[in-house]
Amino acid sequence: MTGWWRSNAVALGALIVLVPATYAALTWNEWSSVLQGSPSQAITVEPGDTVKYAGATVGPASAEFTELPSVPQGAHVVTVTLHIDPGKHSKPGKPGKPTNPPISCSSPELHEIGGLERQWNANDDLGREWDPDRWTFCDSDATGPYDLLLDYLVPVDVSGPFTVKLSSGVAVPEFVSAVVEP
């Protein structure tokens, strides 16, 4: 080693350590806020099981292939039933009692496990007759248990298993990933 390299060895060693450490710290700082604001931590619910999520009990979940009138050729419908029990909630504004808001959620998505790992949104336009007692979203006004009944239009080459992903703004970054197989 020449004199310059030898006299600056400590500074060069510090650079070798500090440049990657600075990059890692800056990257973590940016990504941690993004991950905190989006569903990124799965709570897996196995078939037949339930989980406490956003103050409610979610599950069990089930799926079946369903015949509906408006299904195009080359596709079939996976109907998912997901049980939601909002639990007991206090009314906002009551002095001395904590408020526990009822669950509200985005529309659950169906995700293929393995294979191409495709995903689908629920579809309400497949010819199913309208039913006022059919739930297709988490209702923050519901006081008792109910079942979400969701139809997903999928290609005929899809057989499962799937996960139904449900998230609530009050519980982010966690989300429910319920495993179902028709």
C-alpha cells in the first residue's frame, strides 16, 4: 500500500460501512411509512377458523362454484361466504365508556394461491336476483352477525385454493387473509 491509502484507511473503511448503512436507513424511512398506510401484514384464517380483527370476529369462510345466468363462456363463478360478527360496540359520545367502532372494510378481493397468483374483485352483475338480506360489504351500521356473500368471475382453468383478503382502515397495516377452496 502506498502512503495515501495507508493514511486514509480508517476514513475509507468508514465510507465502506456508512454508505450502505445510510442507503438502508433512507430506504427504510421511506418504505416504512408506505407499508404502515397499506394492508401489508396478513392475518391468515384457515378453513373453519375465526379471528378477531378490527373489533369484530371474522370467519369462518367458505367457497363454492356457482351457476349464475350471466356468466360468459370460458368463465365460472366462485361464491365466497365470509361470516362477520361485529361484536358489541359502545355508542360514540357516551361519557365514561370507551368507543369501539363497528367494522367497516374495503371490498374483499379473491386471490389465487400458487399458479399465476391472479386476483379478482367481487362482481355484482352476474344475474343473481337482488336480495335485501344479501351483504356484499362490511356494514358499519350492523349490530348483529351477518354473512358476506361475494361472487367472483374467474377463468375456467382456476380451481383453487384461494384467499379472500379483507382490510379495514382502523386495522391497517394488518388484513385478514381467509383461505377457501371450492
